Amino acid sequence: MQIRCTYCRMTFSLSREDILYALNKISQEDLKFFNFSCPSCRRANRVNASRLQQALPNWRDLLTTEDEA
């Protein structure tokens, strides 16, 4: 998943593990957004929970599969 920093406009990628971690944290704490830090300027960029779920729709299955391994 590609994210463009709101502040410095640099594009950076989120790995599958980053998205899984964020979705797990969002579901545990009932959040609407998750903050990802830009690797260039280190400022926080809010990403909507629904956008993360669109990027990885079967994240609950993947999370249980990784827990078993």
C-alpha cells in the first residue's frame, strides 16, 4: 500500500505486516485511524481504518494463520 506524506509529499510503502499490526491495534482499541510515521520527515500521517481494510480485506484470517505458525 502506498501512502503520500501530508507534509513533505514523499510517497512511502506500507508492508503487509505494518497493515496487519495497524488493523489489529485498531480492532483492539476501537480506533478510527492509525498513525504511520513518514520515513523522510518523521511526522505522523493518519490513515483511515476503512482504507487499511480495503488494502487487506481478509486480515483476520491472515492474523490467525500467522499466530498458528
